[in-house]
Amino acid sequence: MKAKVDAELCVGCGLCVSTCPDVFEMQEDKAIIKGDTVPAQAEDCTKQSKDECPVEAIIIE
């Protein structure tokens, strides 16, 4: 699984980082993905972060 954060949409609320810190981190005032692919053990929290993102900035492939 791969995930991306649309920097144009991200408002930097940090919800994804608190929900799934193994995948997301804040860089300046935007969330970014830590690696190229989502670790298998973090797929559920990545999906949860996508569903809970208030501006729908997280894309899962």
C-alpha cells in the first residue's frame, strides 16, 4: 500500500500524525509520509487517517 498527502489540501491539523505516527509526520506546517510504502502493520491506522482527515488530503493507492 502507498499513501500520499496532497500538500495543497493539507491544513496541518496533525490528526494523521497522532492517529498513525509510524506513517505520517509534520514537516513545517504540513503532513508528509515517512517512507515509500506503508508498513503492513500500519495499514489500518493509515486508512483511519484518510477517513478522518478533515480536508481529505490523504490519498491511498
